Amino acid sequence: MRRALLRLVFTVALPALLVTVWWVASAGSTDVYWPPLRTILEAFPDVWTAERLRGDVLPSVLRLAGGYALAAVVGVALGTVIGSYRRVRAVCEPVLEFLRAVPPPVLVPVIMLFAGIGDTMKVTVIAVGCVWPVLLNTVEGVRAVDPVMAETARSYGITGVARLRNLVLRSASPQIFAGLRQALSIGIILMVISEMFAASNGLGFTIVQFQRGFAIPDMWTGILVLGLLGFLLSVVFQWVERRVLGWYHGLRASARRSP
């Protein structure tokens, strides 16, 4: 209980300190582009009504979820295949390194040519950017499977789907989740960028419209919504990670306690 309370204090302390510094630093601001935090917070409930949340935030979250899920499935599947077979890895590695080096925002105009300007384009942009950390971490996780455990599984006749589920994916799951964590932050960035191109709703579209209309306090409220969304998604991800990797965290805790 004490440890959980300390963790909560440390989690809240830094954001509270940053908000306090922002409040004090901007209190006397007369710059139109840097309004006082009080002005931004006063505008927040008027801007982000239930209707706007349904019309802008919900579509953004759905696009992010679609692209992120697609990237997770493709990244884990391809990463498992590439990591399991040395020849496949030797052939694919140069191509993967080349494609990974291409910034996903640069591909937005290209993807628009093939996928149009609808939700398909936005989901595709998110998926293309998120797939790389998942894929590369999965490859490394599969390659790092303990050879002793692999030989033991072979000796006991554990092959096929059972070997994949109980040995390969379980052993690689800590690194897979590391890739998924990286992909989540990338996905949020690409969600906003994709909605700045030929969109009619979404957080990115709304923030740009506020900026173009010189509604600067409203624009800042949109940035705050993005920050809150990222924080909530991070909390949800950590909760899922603790549930799925409970065995892994238990092993690490036991190793730390042992002399």
C-alpha cells in the first residue's frame, strides 16, 4: 500500500509542478500566441463539449486504434517469421532497414494517391509508421529465445502452434511490448499529422482550424486534449502490459530479491 501511494505521488508530482510553472510563467502574458493558462482553462469547457468530443476526438481514437491494431498484427506476424528463419532474415534485413529509414509523414502524399483522402489513408499512415518498432522488436525477441528451452521443447515433441504460442511468443513478449509501447507514441503523432491533410474532422484537423482562425486559446485547448489522450492511452497500455507480462515482472522481482 505504501509503495502504491509513493508511486501515485511521484506520478502526480511532476505534472502538478509543470502546470504550476506554466500558470505562474504565463500569468501576466499579453502575447496573443502565448495566452495565460487561466484563459486556456476557461475556454476548455466551451470548446470541448460532448458534441465536439463525439465529432472530433472519437474519430481520431478509432483511426488510431485501427492503424495501431493493424501494425501490431502485421509486425508480430512478420517479425516472428523473419526472426525464426535465418535465411529469411538475411534476405529481408536490408529492405527493412531501408524502409524503416523513410519517415512516415513523407509517405502521406504517396499514400493519398492510392488510398484516397478518407479514413483508409489515415489508418494506413498510422499503420505504416507503427509497424516498424513492433516488427524489429519482435525479430530481436524471437532471435533471443533461450536455446536450452528451445531444445527442451523439441525433445518433448512440442512443435507447431504449441511451440509458437508457449515458447516463441511468450519468450519474445517482453520485447514485443517494448515495440508496442514505442509504436503507441508514434501512432499518436501520425494520427495528428494524417488529419492535417484533406480531413473534415479529428483532433489534428480541429487544431489546425483553430490556428488558421487565430483562435489561439482554443488551439491550446486542443493541445491539452492531445496530452490528456496520450496520458490515458499510456495508463491503459501499462495496465494491459502488467496483466499480460505478470509472469515476467514476477521473475524479475524474484531475481532482485534473491541474494
